[in-house]
Amino acid sequence: MALSVLHVAGLLATVFLIIGIGIYSGRKVSSGEDFSNGGGKAGAWIVCGAIMGTLVSGQATIGTAQLAFSFGMSAWWFTLGSGIGCLILALGFAAPYRRSGCATLLQIVSKEYGPKAETLGSVFCSIGIFISVVAQVLSATALLITIFPLNHLVAALLSIALMAFYVIFGGMWGAGMGGVAKLILLYVSSIVGGILVYGLANGYDGVLETLEALLASSPLGELNGLQGAEAVHQRFTSLFSRGASKDLGSCLSLLLGVLSTQTYAQAIWSAKTDRAAKKGALLSAVLIPPIGVACILIGLYMRGHCITADEISALQAAGQAVPAGMIPIASTSQVFPVFVVHFMPKLLGGVVLGTLFITVVGGGSGLALGMASILVTDIFARKSPRVRESGTNLVVTRTTILVILAAAAVVAILVPGAMINDFGFLSMGLRGAVVFLPLCGGLWFQGKIPGRFALAAIIAGPIAVLVGNFLALPFAPLFLGMAVCLAIMAVGYAVGRKKAPVGAGTSQK
């Protein structure tokens, strides 16, 4: 895809702006505490920026447009589930997290169920977060390859280099301040994209009319399992076009993932007051879903104007003509960037491309920060007390982030980009299955559940999710993992009540 000079200028200006913010925010970092949680001095908008800087990532933007291209409104579940998760985070979890006096979610689990639960939870959570980091590197790599003549290796290395600049210098301050800047740019991009779609297609009804005309009675529609106007409308206007169980499972995975991920809890801990923490999470809950709507509109519009290489090959093999005037794309992951290049003013389009790239970069760097915090606080510091020292902690955390990003780049080079969305949902589901119920036990059922049951749930929950992904289940694998975890914790609660324990849960370990 050839970019004009104006495209490149807008893109580079955006990237350098965010890098500059990351370097500037590094001046606020003088200790490991400043790096990991902003020293507890962040206001509501920094909290919101830190949450959205990671949560509104490649899957929320490029992935949502990609999914809307094929399934319409059901692509909203990623950002809708994220918004619901942030709402619950604000109303039910922000204050308890802060009252716990802990630095990580797994420290809360450890206080109630012992160090073994913390260590095992740290390992499984780190695996889940790492999967998401790989997904962000894959997204960034795919975007770079789409708009620049780069090979996969160079694009992957450039992606992690920018992720490192984004967070290494500023930590939570960099993620938060960069997140606020990205938030502004994303909203400008989304508003402009939505206005353009409405203008070009004569509104939402015009988008659907274009899809109906293209797909309702054509070989391309038959190729995609669409026959008749009703099938087209059902596919692209329903929130459950992939099946209620699958789509609700996707929503649940995002909800639990938000509540169970260190990165978002870290944003809550970075706030200067409980009020600022709650307000930051509430702002995220309000601001995230509309971004998904804008990306869906773009995906729907491009479904009426683009055709994939696989669709072209299938039509030609069947002896059918390729619809005239369609824009060929290599894969559906190119939907958003192709829209930007073809239908937006060039300079603005470059800014939007830069924003999309920084969106992915910010998501990957924030997740790497969260994973590093878990490893350093919950594992490394237990092995070496020296790691708890402020200066040493900062060096170890930054080094760990670099190692995580380098490992993610290696995996991204080996794994095909078509697995990006699967990685995202699997990652969130794993985190929820590992942490959520034991975390709730540590916050609200202290002394009620013996530690061995929480330990069993931490092990069995994510294993059930992983096994479920290889089985032809009629429902999302996350439901299986959460059911197994809930059953174990419920039995533990019943056993704990029979023993009538006195005091905190630590007495039962």
C-alpha cells in the first residue's frame, strides 16, 4: 500500500509526539514505586489514560473493524465488555483494591491463601498476559507491514522498540500520560471516521443498503453463507451473529479480564485518592464503548467496498466474476488502515495511522509493565530480598520488560497474524479463570475458604479453559473454566463453614 508524503508526515509526527511524552514522563520517575504505580499521585484522567492506554489496543480498534467486516455488530463485545468491566471495577473493586495495602492482585490472594497460591497464580497470570503482549506485537507488525515495505522480522523488532520507549522511561506515568494523549487522538480519529462513513454511505441505513445490494443475491454473498436480505441484516445487525454463547463468552472474558489483570489494578493504585481511582475507571467505562461503535461502522463500510484475496481466489475458482470497483486486500486485518488510506484526507490519515500504531504499542507496553510487576513483586522479590530495594527494583523491572518484549517478538515472528483475536480472548479468559474467584475470596470471604481449595481452583480453572479450547464445546471455554473454579471454591466454602474457622484465612493454610 503506497503512502503519500503527507501520510508519512502525519504518522511520524504522531509517533514522535507519544515518544516525547514517554521521555518527558520519565522525569517523574525516581523510584520503583514511581515507576510501577506513579507514586500514588495520579489524577482521574491519568488513571483513565493508563487503563485505556492498555485496554483500547489492537483488538479494540483494528480487530474490531476486522470482526465487523465479517460479523457486524457482534464485534462490539470487546469494547462493550471492556466498558462493563471498567464500570464494575469502579463501583465494586477500586476501593477494596486500595484498602488491601497490596501492590499486586496476587498479593491479595497470598495474604488470604498463602505464598504457594501467589506463586502459581503469578505463573498462570503471566502466561495469560504474555499471550496478550504477543497479540499486540502481531497487530503492530501487521500494521507496519501493511503500510511500509518491511519484512516481518524488521517490523516485529521496530514494534517492540517503540513499546520499550513508550513504557521503559515512564512506567505508569508514561502509560498514563501517553494514554491520555492517545485517548484524544483516538476520539478525533473515531469521530472523523464515523462522520466520513455517514457522509459517504448516507447514514447507517445507507451502509446496510450497500451490503444488501452487494451480498443478498450474489456469488460473494453465497460464498459467505448469506442468501437474501434477511440473512444479511441478521449477520450484520445482531449482537449475537456468532452465536449467543460465543459472544456472551467473549463479553465475560473481557469483564473478568479487566477485574483480574494487574495492569488495570495498577492504574487504580496509581490514583492519589479513592475518588480519583473510581472516577478514572468510570471515565474509561463511558469512553471505551463508543470507540468500538466507530470501528464497527468502518468495518461495515469496508465490507461493502473491499474483497479479500481468498474471496477473489474462491470466486475465480468457481468461474464467477469479481465484483467491479472492489478494493482488494490481502486479509481482513487490513480493513482499518485501508479505509484510512483510501477515504481520509492524507495528512489526517497519517495521524490516524500513527494513532492506530501507538494504540497497539501502548497496549503491548502496558501489558508488559503489568506482567513485569507481577514477576518482580510476586516471584523475584521472594527469591532475592535485594530486589525490594527501590533502585534495584527499578532496574530489575525495566530489564524484565525488555525481556518480555523480546520474547514476544520471537513468538510473533513464528506465529501467523490470523490468530490475533484468538490470542486476545484466550488471554483474558485465562486471567479471569486464575485470579477472579480467589481474589474475591481474599477480599470478601476472609477466613471462610481453606487455602488448599483456592490453590486447586487457581490450577484447575485455567487448565479447564485451555482444554476447552481444544474441544468442540457448544459454549465458550471460559464458562467451563469458571464453572470448575466456582465449584471448587464453593466446596471450600462449605468445608470452611463446617470447620467454623476463627480469624483470617491465613490460619487455615
